[in-house]
Amino acid sequence: MRKLVLVFGIMILVMAGEMKAKPPALDDPLLKADFGSESAAGGTNAVTGLGNGRLSVGISPWSELVYFRWPRPSFYDHLRYLTISYGLLSGLKPKDVRYGDDAPSRDWQRYGRPYEKYQGLGARGGLYFKDGSLSWFGDPSWTSSRAYQPDWGPVLCTKIENQKSQVTACQWVDWEEDLLVQDFRLESGSAEKFFYYGTFDPYNDYGQYFGMPDPKGAGFATVYLPVKKVIIYFLPKVRDEQQPKPHLGREFTPELIDRLYPEGGSFIAMGLIGDPDGFQAGADFRGRPVRKSDPLAASEDARDGKLSGSSYFLGSADAGLERKISGPESQVTVLISAGKSATEAVAIIEQARFLGEDLLRKKAITQWQSRAKRVNLPEQATPSEIRVARRNILNLFVGRDRESGAIVASPTRQPAYHFDWPRDGSFYDLSLDLAGFPEIAGSHLDFYRRTQRREDRAAGIDWILGGKSIFYSPRGHWYSNIYTDGSPGRLKILPVEIDETSLLLWDLWRHEQYLPPEQRPQYQKQFLEMLTLAGDAVVEYVDVKKGWTKKVNEDDNAFPSATLHGAASVLAGLSAAVDAGARWGADPAKVASWKEAAISLRQGILKRMADDETLEQGGWRGIQWSLFPAPVFESYDDPLAEKLIQKLALQVEAESTKERPGFAYLGEKIFILAIATAAKPEYKPLVDQAVKVLVNEVPMPGTDCYGEVTIWLTLPGDSAPVSQQRTSIPHLWTGVTTYLSVEALYRPERFQSLVPPIPK
């Protein structure tokens, strides 16, 4: 589940690298590797993601928009916003990319606001005061807090306040329409104007994977439509800058734009409920060349308290709207939509205006409620455990492509985790089945069926560094990560990730249990080929004579290796394939070869497990995956199992009691420890306490979301450390392991049938 952007040996150098004093030096290789991801690709300035499976929006701690991806969770990002990164080679010595002691405010330090290449990019509101000052939401003067309303719903309400004002910004994405609604409730006796601007830059390409994503080809034209009272940013499929020029002296309409560009493209519309009191379509000057004749950026134009009214700009734009404030309490609702044509995008805004803010909010909550009510949760769980566990199941629907069934690792742009990783996906499916959404898990598996590789031969230069042949067979495997439309993701350089293929075999076998008996024959028929191809692919990497795996990429690692991590996942996959294959009608000869390899591998694992070096060099997840889901032990009372349990318990204790400065993947360790010790009461106090910390102290305050990495941060004046989420937020896999931890704490019996039969 670790999504490193560092390859070709950089990871090994990351492990040896030193972090800056801020945060404290970390001796955990996994933490260093993930901080390397931020250093190479930038940090996430987000507390959560909102979305409907087509439109994905990132929200900062201060209600700013930091990405706006459409029409799928994987692509494209139409908002110009980027945080600083130091490039691929920063893995040699990772740098901290977030504010700490140097932060201009406590709030920036608390959330670790990333350093930005150009301040002011993105989209946000602001207030102009009677004393002639202007303050944009997110400036250091504001302190923030937030909560979903209701706590299971899709509406995120951020409360920001400073000495002059208090603002509550409630934001949500409509489930049916590709529409972001932002309702701002303002309380201020000294504010005269509300402004909202955005540096939307529609873009019809994937963008870069490494470094700061700031494509030069983004954006095309921005127009204010006077009849519709809407600003529209657009990038046509056929770029022709001459088309609009004959019409600059007349009023633009959606119909006119669509006649000029009948091929369509990407259109982002922004308007208010009610008429604006001013508008400005200006030039985005940040890192872009501008001419003296270019209209002033809206964010700069607002400094004198009035937008100038420029209605058109060709190029990368900074455009905004203005609303007068008539009293100490007021309300402004900002609408932002996306469509394939100007007419489509504007029609969404007009329909939203017709419904009004109140009906839009009620509609969104009703739409979300049907999913929230379905989440299966333990009755014994505390209210906070229920709230956090449910939120992290519901986040899967934010990251799920409604057309293909794929689910991204995170909707974040920096680092670029907006891909489907099969490794993560197997645990998403486990969580979805347990939570009561087997049809969603099934559609996700069907996505993997369609994206399984079929070619017999490929070349991977990465393997030369590990002493392997450049040529390999990808048949039966998957690309390390995948765009949600099924095309290969941005880690094509990694030839085979053996744990991903193996875990999908386990996923296929496991999911069958959640289907009604009458549906299972069709399921078996539909997925038999996927099972067979994956089984044959995995068995090629087992050395039957040695009882161990051959060297191969195991988990985003730069060099091929053969550790307990790979061996445990392969054992889980092959054991699942043996049981399923025998029942589903697979070729008996193939099943026999899988069985032989699985038996040999299990014996090899047990033999090596007595050697402490095997455990110390066990890879990222060798210990926990040997306990679950791999069928290594007849019973968790086995002395070797107890040895692993004790090691895992020590890790959980050190990370949950804040003995370590930070951690990654604590939830995975907790839920597997809870499964393995369900009949061992001496471990229950540790599991209980660890779940409490994971639920109540670790997640992002107010959104219950997780980053891939957590550090413990002591703020000036505080005696106890607080958690700070890092890397990608929300990190969906980290979130679902919290759901699994709550499940395993109260209902460990639900996991008993999910370990494949021991091959004999």
C-alpha cells in the first residue's frame, strides 16, 4: 500500500537518509520512504476529499480547494495549485516540505501546511473589511475547525475565525450532478465584501507524475457570461485561439461558445446563488508571463474592494466574483460545476440555483444516507469508533470510479496517488464485503478481471539492477497501479508486484463467501480465467526445491527481493487458488502444481521462521501477513505464531503509546493482532488501547481521515503531542484498516473463514 515515487535504487538511499530536525529524525525505513514521497512529489494540503465518483475535490484545513479532478477520480485536474517538491533525487536526502517551527501561525504548524510554489493558487473565498484590508481564507490569521453535518453525511462544514470575523463554510459534491456547492455563513460587523476566486486551468491530459504538476498546456480561455451571471473556464478539444476574437465585442453565451467549439472539451462553470455584484476574468500571474494589457488577476483586483469587470481572458486565468455584505450576518453560496460543453456546465449551475441551497443540502444528505445506513458496524463499538469506521468506508465511494468500479489509493494530486493499486484493492474489497457492500466489491474485482495482463513477454530495465534478466512474462499479473479507466498507471517500470497478484487470488477466493449460493456458479464461471492466469503467474516465482520465493518486486521496492513479505502473500494466494480451483473446474494439473508450490512454500516459511534474521529482514509486512491472511499456522497457539504475535504486539505498543516519533500502517498491525489474539485475553488491553488511540487521537480532526504517515507533534504551550497526518490525505487504505481494527476488536470471528485452507 506504500506508493513510492522513488525507483532505481533511490529507496535504499532513502532508508539511509537523514530527515531535517523538523520533524525529528526518523529511524523507521517505511517512514523515511514515505517522507521521500512528499519530498519528491509534494505534500497534500487537504483534510479530506469530496466526490461522487466522477468529480473529486480536495479541501484544505481552511476550506480552500486544492484539486478539482473530473470526469474520473484518476483524471483530469482542472485547478492550478501545487506544493513544493524537490524532485526525484531528493530521495538521497528527503527534505521536509511542510511548515513547522517556521509557520506564521499555530494553525499552519498544527496541520503542517505544505510550502507552496506560488502562494494564492487554488480557489477560495475572502473578506474585504471597512478598514480597507483583505483577508483570504487560509491566510495565517485564520484558525480552523471542522465537522461533517451530520457526522455520517457528505457535507463538510469548516469553521474559520480571526479577530474580525467568523465564517462557516459548508461544502459538498452533489451525488447526481457534477457540482460542488459551497455555502458560506459570515458573521462580521466590519466586513463589506465577500470575494471568491479560482485559478482553474482545464486540462485534458494526465499531467506529470514526479515533482510539481504545473502543465504549460493547461487552460485556454475564461469568459464571464452576463446573461447567466456565470464565469466559465474552458479548454476545447480543438484549440483555436482565433475563434472567439470576432465575438469579443458582444455578449458571450454558452450556445455561442459551443458553436465555436462543437467538439466540446472541459468546461468549469462558477456562479453564485443570486446575482454577483462584480466579476473579473483576469490573468494568472503566478509563474506565468503577463502583459501590461492583460486584465488584473481577480485575487489582486479585489485588494481595492471592487472587481473591475473584465469579461474575457485568453490564457491561464485567475477569475472571481464579488458580493456585497449588508449586515453582521450574511450568506453567500458559491456553485462550481463541470461539463463536456458550456451548455452542460451552465445548465448544472442554473438547476442548482432553481433548487436553492437548502434543497441542495437536503438532497445531498438524502443521497448519502442510503449508503451510510448500510455500513455494518459492531453494536458494541463506541460512538467515536462507529463514526470513524463508517467515515472510512464511505470514503471509498469518494475514490471509486462509478463507471469502471476502480478505487484509487487516494484522490490526492500530490503525491500522485490517484490510481488503483491492486494491493490496496484486495483490502478495500475485504472491508466492503464486511461492511455490507458485496456488489461494490464485486464490481471492483470485475475491474481487475478486465485489466489483467495477457501479453507473454515484456522488458523491465528495473530488474537489471537486481541481477535478473531484462525480459519477463507479465501474463496473469497487473500493472503496479492502474488508471481508473483501466489503462496502465505511472509505475509501468515495475515489472511484477508479486504481492498484488497473490492478494487478488486471495481476494477472488474470499469474496465468493459473500455471494448468495445461487450466484456462485456464475461468479466461478466469470472469474475462472482470472484465477487460472494469476495462479500460473504466481507459481512461476516459487522455488519448490528451496521452499521459498524467487527474487521479484514485492511491494513497490526498487530491487527484486525474496522476503517473508513476498512468501506470505504468495502462500495466501496459492492456497486460495488451490481451494477455489478444485471447486471451480480449473485444470487439475494446474491445481496440482499450485498445491505443490504452496505446500513447499509453507514448509519453507515454518522452517525459516525460527531464524530471527528471516523476521528482521521480513519486508514491510512479512510478520503480519504470516498471521493473516496466509495459512501458515494450524493454530495461533503454535510457538512460532506466538513469536510473531509478540513481535507485532511490541510494534503496536511502541507506535500507539507514542514511543516512536511517528508511524505508518498502524491500523493494519492492530487489526491483524486482534485477529491473532482473539483467544488470548492477555493481549486484549493492548488492542483496546491501541484502537482507542487509532480512532480518537490519530485521524485528521473533524474529518476522521488519515494520511499514509502520522507523526506525533508537540505544539508550543502543549504538554501532550498531537497527531499530524502526512503524505496523502485521505489515504483510503489506512482508513479502511481502522474500520478493520474496530471489526477485529469486537467481532474477530468474522475473519476466521477468511484464511484459506492449509494446503496438504
